Amino acid sequence: MPVGTKGTVKTFTPEELVSLGAEIILGNTYHLYLRPGPEFLAERGGLHRWIHWDKPILTDSGGFQVFSLKKIRSITEDGVEFQSIHDGSKHFFTPEKVMEVQADIGADIIMAFDECAPGRVDMAYAKEAMDRTHRWLERCIAAQKRPKDQALFPIIQGVTYDDLRIESCKFVTQHDLPGIAIGGLAVGEAKDTTYRVLDTLAPYLPEHKPHYLMGVGSPEDLWESVHRGVDMFDCVLPTRVGRHGGVFTQTGRIDVKRNAYRTSDKPIDETCSCYTCKNYSLSYLRHLITENEILGARLCSFHNMHFLFEQIRHIRASIQDGTFLTQKEAFTRKYKYMGS
């Protein structure tokens, strides 16, 4: 799921996303609440209409900002007080407020408000944050404004403690909600730890509901996480690294700014069929990125998004034809991060 934090997936038009295979995008409740504001969006018929996107939208609850904006927020049992990243003004998010804001935004899938604790906190704090997340979930369910046309997903927390993760999974699955999310991973812990937590959760996840791993989406993570039962992903990685010249290839991620590509007439990946690879050389991309030209960010981001959607299509096909494990092994064997 491409990430459109503030109502746009950086450098892409909606039509371009559809051409790549996008069926759903993300928006962020915290950022859209600040600008342009939920009332503004409601007056215009919701985010879909305003941004010219006629497919589903998922909105985060702002729970990730509880983690990422820890220097400008404070947590109480009732909710979280944030400072605006724009002008320092204070805003108080409660589970009830988050449900109201997401109703105004008009997303199709909405997330329960949670506390995303850092990956290295001790077990006592991890449990405190998890228990608070559970209490906030019940408040979100009670306060949901549009249950008939907005699917509310609960979020499993518990940091990297297996017992807490199992406890959280059992708690949230008591509620008959349309899907289930796994939060609080890829926030500083090692990849092996992330995969261990997913292994721990796998037997407890309901098979008949989609499993959403929040904030994860590198090529290797797609393969490893699908292997562990994950269905849905989102990540800013393809556009974030693309803006700086980081691009995915069949053998790993490279940086087009490297001097080795200064005279290269080859595309990023000779096996790739994306618009960028069919039309532009590494030397030209290197020139665009080093000169801070917007086109460079667009072309690299376009390739990365195409690459990830191709991985998903490949994964889906390999599951359907029974070759997933073989294909995963082949991918893992050749895909390495090549650095900058």
C-alpha cells in the first residue's frame, strides 16, 4: 500500500499509481488533522474526492506519532497531547477524537488508536503501553462513527516480548473486527527479531481475516513476512529512498549517486520493464539526483514502486502455483543490500 501521508504519494499522480497496480493507499490521521483539517475534508466530501482517488484509503490513527514525535507529546490514560509540527500549538488526541477525525477523512479502513512503544523499552513499560492500547481499542469500538462503511482494525502491540505479543493477539481477536494489524515492529529492532515476533504470532492470528504489518515494505521483508502469514504492507521506503537515489534491483539496493554510474548507459535493472528502466540510463539518473532535479526523484521512485508491486505479483503467483518456498529461496539467495 503506497503511503500518502498528507494526501499524496510523493511525486505520483493517482493515475500513475493505478498503472503500477495500486489498489489502496494510506493517509495519516495526525498530519491530515493538522492540515488541511478534518472539517475541511468533510466539507469536500472526504479525502477520496479531494485528491481524485476512487479506490480504497486506509488511515493510520496517529499512533505511530506517539512513537516518532516523543519529544513533543505526552501520554495520559485519556489520550495523547501532541504539539503541531507546524506551529507548536497543542492538540489532544483521544480514541474518541481519532474515530471522529477518521470518519471526517472518510477512509475505508481505519485504525484503532494505540501506543506504539519503542523497540527497546523494558517489559514493564511494554506491558503498560499494550494494556493502554487494549483499553483504547474498546473506546474506539464504542466511539466508531461509521461502522457500516469503515472497517476498523485493532492493533497488536507488545514490543518484542513474545508473551506480551501473544496476550495482545488473544485480546484483540476477541473482538470481531474485519482485519487485524501488527504494530510496533520495524521501529529499531533487528530484522531477525521482527521475524521471530511474526513467527510467534502466526499460530494465533485468525486465518479468515487479513493480517496487516504496519510500516514494513522492503523487498526482503515482503517475502519473509508473507512466509509468516502477513497479507498487507505499507512503507514510505520506495519514495523516501528514491528521492535520494536509492533504487531496488534484482540483486539488491544500489545508490545511483555512486561515481561508478557516471558513464553507465545501462538502466537500473536490465530485467525491469518499468518506464524508468525502458527509457533512462544510470548516468542520466545520477546526473538528475546529484543536481537535485525533481525528475530524478520521480523516476527513481517510479522504478521502486514498480519493483515492489512486481514482487507482490510474483509472491501471489508463486503461492497460487505452489512454488512460494522455492521462489523465496531464490530471491533470498540473490538479493543483497549493496550499499551506497
